[in-house]
Amino acid sequence: MDRQVVIVGAGHAAGQVVVSLRQHGYAGRIVVIGEEPYLPYQRPPLSKKFLAGEMPAERLYVKPAAFYAEHDVDVRRDTRVVAIDRGARTVTTHADDVIPFDDLVLATGSRVRRLPGHDSAPAGIHYLRTIGDVLALRGELGADRRVVIVGAGYIGLEVAAVARSMASRVTVIEMADRVMSRVVAPDVSAFYAAEHRRHGVDLRLGTGLAGFEGDDRVRAVVTTDGEELPADTVVVGVGIEPATELAADAGLDVDNGIVVDARCRTADEHIHAVGDCTAHPSALYGRRLRLESVHNALEQAKTAALDICGEPADYDQVPWFWSDQYDLKLQIAGLSQGHDRTLLRGDPEERSFSCLYLNHGRLIAIDCINAPRDFVQAKALIEKRCIPDEDRVRDTSVALKDCVG
């Protein structure tokens, strides 16, 4: 009897699991179960080209509908899994359908962190995580529309850049005293703050959200300073949290993500987990990581598929991330937490530079702004735990790969 893999979730990771299973010869049945009315799709363009109207929804899809038909993949849309029975090896959907599995892959991803009391908030307040979210927001951006964005992380600043390109009047409020404070150094924050202000964004740093004014529809945002900021539209970008409830209810270990090993296996030999929802071991950083990145989602998906196909391989790679804002591409390799100093390479005034993060002299991470060569070369240096020569790093005529002893 044919085996069956069930994949819960329909994001980028889920789509890659399907592709990798078929690439590695898995001949059994595959069922993909997603809550949205779409095929598995990638999320990064949502706050960039898709929001700007420069990319059709079809280009977001990991694979077109024909691929799933040709490869005998049953994609069940608008379907929510409500329970996992590990003993019977079944999942149950909201419609009470019971679906058996030989192997289960949890690709449940993450959800936006919502403001307390949002359900009673006036209309015009948006979050951005799905195609539907973007379609609802896009029509509210345009010339002279007053847009207030809560949060100056990746999503908030990417939306700000798109809204300004559409001639909206944009204000960003952020509780921290600098933008992207959780992920970049002060020098990089200062550069991006200056760029957004140069493009006409009103940045209010060190300012929190106290509430909203408006009955049926929002008309103003009230800050913790007591100021009322007029708003036609509000976008909230205050982070995401892993979707781990299914795993926890099934008795799987959860610790800031579904706990998996280097092969993306949970404590149950028949259940793997991949993507934003997981916490995996990293030999490179000596701790368990939960990463919100496309790279991690895709590589974990490939790792889980290999394991299911009987070709096990451990996953332990240098994490990387990116953000597009205006004509600036920020590429980050590694994780900067725990750094004891930073080192700038290049001149921010030239709008092309890198910021290296060091721990006891060793390179642990880098931010590259319009510096793709540094980004590519730094990944290898981080993986090799290299200690760069600081004088050579500052000399941009020397390739970064040649800045080690």
C-alpha cells in the first residue's frame, strides 16, 4: 500500500517539501493542507513588489497548479487542521475529515503579533502576513493618504518605502530609540533612519502606541506622548510568533518553536517540522535557534524531505536574511547577538557599506547595504569562524575574503 505524507501549512516551506520529495523519488501520496485559498506561496514580496502592484499573485506561488496535478499532489485549500492523533497517525480538519499519514510535516509557520483588543478596533487597521492582507491594504494607499505605521522593523519600513513610492503621507512610530533595533547596529539604524526621512517619512522614535481614535473607521493614532496623529490607514508591524499550538496539543516539545533535531525530526519519529515554527540546534552558534527567514524555511524543507526519503543529512548553515527598502538592499549573514564590537567597512555616505559584528575578534555576523560581494564572502568566513584583520577590513580595495590572516 502506498505511503502518505501529510504537510500541514501552505507557505514556502510546505511547497519546498513537496518539490524535494518528488525530486528525491518519493512515490507515495502527498497531501498539503492550508488555511488560505491559495497554493503554497512565498511571503517576502508581500511587503515589497506585491504590495506595490508590481507582481501578480501567480508569481508568488512556489509552483503553478499544473505542477501539483502532474505530480499527484492533493492540495486542500481553505482547510484548517485542528488535531493530530499521534497514535492513530491521523490529522483531523475543521470539517471533521480524518486524514491518515505515514509521515507528517508541520509547516505551520508563524502569525502576526496582534495588538490587545484589536477585535474591537475601528476599520482601517491592517496587519500584513497574507495575500489577503495585502489586497485589503493596497487599495488604501495612494496620493496624500495619511498612513501611520506602528513598528520600525523590516515589515514596517518596507511598507513605509512602498507607501511613499505611491505618494502616501507616512508616519512611523517606534517604541525603541532607533529603527530595526533588534537586528542591526546603531550605525546601520542611523543610516536607514536618515534614508527614510530623506524620502519624506516622519519617524517618531521612542514613541509608543496608546490607542486609536475613530468610531466605525480609524481617524487618528494616539501615541504614548499624548499626540494624535491623523490617519486614514494604520499598518501594525510589531513582530510575529510561531504557530505551535497543534504540536503542543499533540504532546510534542515546544520551546520558542517546535523542538526539532538537525534532521528536522520532532520527538515523534513520524513527525517532522520545518520553517518559522521550529527551534533547531546550531553547532555554529552553540544554541537552539528559531529563525524567521526564507533560507531557513527552504533548507529545513529540503532536510525533512531527504530524511523521509531515507537520505538523512544534518542541517546547520549560516543564517541569512534580506530587506529591500527604496533602492537599498540590506543583506544580513549570521546572527549578531552576543557581539562585543562592530566594524564598519566602506562609507555610508556612498550608500554601499558593510557592518561586521565581532565576538572576541571572530566574525559572527555582517550587515551589507548594497554590498553583495561582501555578503557572499562573509558567509564563508562566518562558517569557518574566521578572525579578520581589522586594518584590511577597512581597506575596501581588499576583498573581504582576503582580510583574514
